[in-house]
Amino acid sequence: MSPRILPASVLMSEYEALLLQGAELPLVISGGSMLPFLAPGRDSVMLKSPDRPLRRGDIVFYRRKNGAYILHRLMRVRNGRCWMVGDAQTVVEGPLDIDCIFAYVTAAQRKGKVEKPGTFWWDFFAHTWLRVIPMRHVILKIYGRVMHGHR
């Protein structure tokens, strides 16, 4: 029997339905917008349907109006609207309707280690990193030169 290949849109809608039914599910990171905290192919997250008010610094999984599924950090919530930004980005997306969010990250497997609220790197990216959005590219460039030598 050959494996059945499903389109990503079908798979993600099933994934979304399971989350809304209360399942907590893993998701392997596939894009680079959450670098440097989460790397594609290396890291994964555990997703859960919101069971508490979402707040600044949460990593959320949402669906854009165009159908794209996105994992970004929640920068602001106000009056049923929200603004998101990937950790690798300097442009904030929003306002979006808070109802576009159907899951948040409860834990991350990062570089083989579990990160969750209260751990150093989780809290650094949820708080400090959100405060330096306009300077992120400069900080990452300097970091790259220090870690990998001058280029």
C-alpha cells in the first residue's frame, strides 16, 4: 500500500480541528520567521487551544485571511484585536482579529532542550527581544560576526 499524500491545507484544517477539540499537538518548525529562538527543521513546539487569556510574548499559531498558517509572537492585544511579529522580523503585523488565533505554544524543543515559560531563553525572547524590534537586524548581524568570525 502506498502512502496517501494530502495537501497541506487539508492537513492543517484537520490539525486546527483537533486543537479546537482540546488536543495538545506537536508541530515541527518549517519557516525562519521565529529565528533565532526557533529554527526550521531543528526545533518543534507543543500547541494547545487557548485556555487562558493570551498575552504579550506568547507564541501563537494563527490563520491569515489568505489561508496561510503562521507561528509568531503576540506583541499586543487590545479590544479584541492583536498584533504579531516573528522573532526574525522588524515589521509588526496587525491589527488582526483575535479570533484568527487558534493555538498557543506551551513548550518548545529547542536545540534538543525543552524551553517553556520561566526558562531563560523563553523569557528573553518573550520579553527583552520584543522591546528591541527596530534594532533586531543590527543585533543579529553583530551576533553573527562574533559567533562566526568577520565576513
